[in-house]
Amino acid sequence: MKYDTILFDADNTILDFDKAEFEALRRAFGQYNIQVTDELVRVYRKNNVALWQQLEKGLVTKDYVLNNRFINTAKELSLDCDILVVSKLYEEYLHEGHYVIEGAKAVLQGLIDMGARLYLVTNGVLTIQNSRLKGSGIGKYFVERFISEEVGSPKPQVEFFNHCFERIENFDSSKTLIVGDSLTSDIQGGINAGIDSCWYNPKHEQNTRGIEPTYKIDDLDKLFEIVK
């Protein structure tokens, strides 16, 4: 095999985070009879992504991200609610977002059958990610999972990957591939760590970041040709 060790991102690579996020937003804001419109989702996601990217660079803390993504959204849209309560409810509901990308489980099992070792590498809140991994049933496919809150550094920081590599038995960087949907955390992380990367881009989004992955796919099934 060209790659016998595969690091998978979780959200919007294996788990359907967009769906989980929308349901959590709908239920949290619903406590204040606020309808979650396309505009609200757009503004929230814009603020959320911007703050997580600041976290990836080590500019802000996780707690700052979790609160200010809602504070910024409420200010921008003039929402009448207790935004800290909304933030707390959102996290509670996100624990229940166990949705899996269609076909992902079959791909994971297929890679294992080929002889690959799979590891999960994800940024996020430890309790939320553990709950979603358990509820979705995908935890069984991975030798180990590495969550940024537990590791102490987020992707794409090289410290995150060094932590992972030290715990992977017989680690060989030349036979390791990271797969994820985020150019700034997954692909840049692979570059920082000196391993090959595969950008999972099912929506065919334009790459405006200047961050070049080793491979690009729009369907997880295409991994079989890459790793064999």
C-alpha cells in the first residue's frame, strides 16, 4: 500500500457537521422563538469559521471562540435573546448531532480491509466530539482518536501532529495521509507536519487559499485508488 496510516478529520469529512450544526442552532434559538433563517446560518457560520481560524493560529482561546461566535452574530443581526444561554444550549444540542456522511462507514471499513490503520484527528470540544463519535458508531473504525482540546494544540499546528505521531506505532511519515475538508486546518496541517494530504471537497469549492493538497477528491470512494 502507498499509505498504510490514514488520519481522518471528523466534521464534514466523516460526520455531517452542517446538519448537526443547523439542528442545534434551530433548537437553541427556538427557545426564544427566533427562526433560524438562511441569513442567520450564513452570518453565524461566517463568524464561527473566522474565530476557529484565529484559534488555529493560536490568537484566541477555545472559550473565546465558543462565546464570541454567538455574541458577534447577535450583534450583527440585532437578535433579542440571552446569547450566552443560546451558546450553552447549542453545545448541549450539538452533543446529539450523530449524523454520518453518506457512504463514509463503508469507505472506512473498506480501507481497514485493505490493511490501513485509521486515526481520527479533529479540532473541537472534547465532550461534544466524544458524544458524537459514540452516538454515530464511527469510533470503532479508528485505532485512536486525537481531539485538539485533549491534545492541547489544534490543527494545523505542528505540535498537534507531533503528539499524534508519537502515539502511532511504527509511524512512517512517507506512508501517512491526512484526509479532510478544511484547507486551513487539515491540508495546511499536513503540510506543516510533512505528510501527504487529501482535500475532500464534495461541493467543489474554489481553492482561494493558496494551500495545495497532494490530492483532491469529491467522493470518499476515490480514496481507494489513492491509498492502494
